[in-house]
Amino acid sequence: MGDIRKMRASRSLPGIAFRGAAFIFLIAGTAALTQAQQPSFVTSLLASETAPASLPVATSSSSASSSDTAVDPRSDARLSLSAPAAPDASQPPPRRYGRPNFSHKTSNADGSNKYEFLGAIGAGLPVGNTHAYETPNWGFQVGGGRNFNQNFGIVLQFDEDHFGLQAATLANRTYIYGILLGCTPAQIAAGSCVTAIDGNNRVWSFTLNPTFTLATQRSWDAYAVVGGGFYHKVTNFTQPTSEEQCSIYGCGYFTVNANIDHYTSNAAGVNGGFGLTWKFSSFSNAGVFLEARYVLVLNQQRTGVTTANVSTAPAGATNFYPANSNRTTYIPIKLGIRF
């Protein structure tokens, strides 16, 4: 039994040795084949990376000629170091960026409104010689115009400014009307001949006003305005009068201030001033404004009846308030909204 085992072991050792040698030979052959193919593969890979896609890889043969190799014009342009060629006319021009343009049918390129409207109320302050006859009172204005950009525009305005009359002006008119009615100075002073006279003055105008604005990035702007146009001045004198008035409940007598005389004067005038606009937001063109102007109305002086010449006034005289035709100067101060 032991001999049989020795015989099997002696037979199996040569087989194991033969199979091991075959396996080692196979591994060695595979490694040699791999080393033989690697340089060719790497060389072709490097050539494909370095050479242009459309150009053939140059060979090491000295007999190759440049005329035998086709060159792609696009590749030649990429490799050329000369000045770049002119851009293709069929391509759009390069885009250039600058200030934004907000042009629209209602807005200018800078974002300002093309059209402007305003309304305001305030006070009228007579100055100069006008102050000797009139007192401050109220006024209003409305207008609209065209803005050419955020710094310049032209506005057409309608203004009406009301003024009261000084006590001395009213006393002089009472004296003049009393004398013309044949009253004595004592009767006039006692009020037994002519009752108290009241009155008022108003000036309305149509003017064209260029406006120059100092626009800021803040919520407020400053501006200057000048202009000129047509001015109409009216002075009314009133007197308490008892009048009968009737309604569905019956008739009765009431005391009202009735006009007893009035005077008008038409003339050209000019104005100029400054203002501030507080915008509702930095992105809005609408806002509240406050301005003050100086107004000069170029009235033409006319002669008439005064307290100095009432006793010698010619018969048929009709101008009992020549001061209405004096040059008029006042300062309207207005607070309003523009949009």
C-alpha cells in the first residue's frame, strides 16, 4: 500500500512541474507582447493631440513635399501671426453698451416725462408801488407743457392772483364818489352820503415759461423759470346794497355787495423765479413743488380823477381809479403738484 502511494506521487510531480512551466511561459509572452505594442499606441495618441484635426501628421520621410499636403484655410488663419482679417459683413456688429435709453411716446431717452401737467394754489404778495394800493391775497395756477429732457422744458400756464385793496385806497374812492355825488366832506366823513365802499383786484394771465431744472439723484430737484405773456388786470369797487330776492317761499330784501364801478387794463408782462420739487420717489417724475416768482406787468399809465383834482375834474370824466393802469409788480408763491 505504501509503494502504491509512492508511485502516484512520483507520477504527479512531473505533471505539476510541466503545467507550472507552461503557465509561466504564457505570462512572459503576454508581457512581451504588451511592451511591444505600447510605444506605437502612445506615439499615435500624442500625434493626434498635437496635430490640428484637419492636418495630416507629418512623417519622418525626407522625400515628403509641402505641395503634397492639403492645408485647411481655416487652420492656416488660426495659425497665422499676421493682422486679423476684416469681420464678415454678414455678421451683426459687436454690441456696445452705454447709457440706457428709455425713449417712448411718453418719455424721453433719459427717463423723464415728455409731457408735464401742474396745478397749484398760494398767495400773491404785491410789492413796489403796487403795495401802496393793494394787499396780499390768494391765487392759483394750472398748466401743461413739453419736457425735452430732465433739464429743460416749456410750460404754458394760466394764473389768476387776487388782491385786496388798502384802506387808504378805499377811503380815497369813497371821498371821490361822494364829491361827484355832491356831498360835502363832512357828510362823507360821517358816512351819511356815501356808504362804505369795498373792492378787490385780480390779475389773470397766459404765459409761456421755459424751465431749467437741476436734476439730482435724490428725491428733490431745484429749478429756475422765466417767461412772459399776456396779463389782464381788473379792479372792482363794491357797495352794500339792499336787493329784493324771491324764492318759492316768498320774497325778501337782503344786503349784498354790488359792483358800482370797475376798471380793466391789458398789457404784456414777464416773470422769473426759482423753485424746489420734492419727488414722490427717486424713480418718479411726479412730485410736490414750491416756487416763488417776481412778476412785472408793463401797464401803460393813464390819467384820471384823483383826490387831488376831483374838484376840478372835467365833466364827463370816467376814470376814477387811474392806479389800475400803473405798472404792476407782485410775487406769487405757489405750492402744488406736477406730474
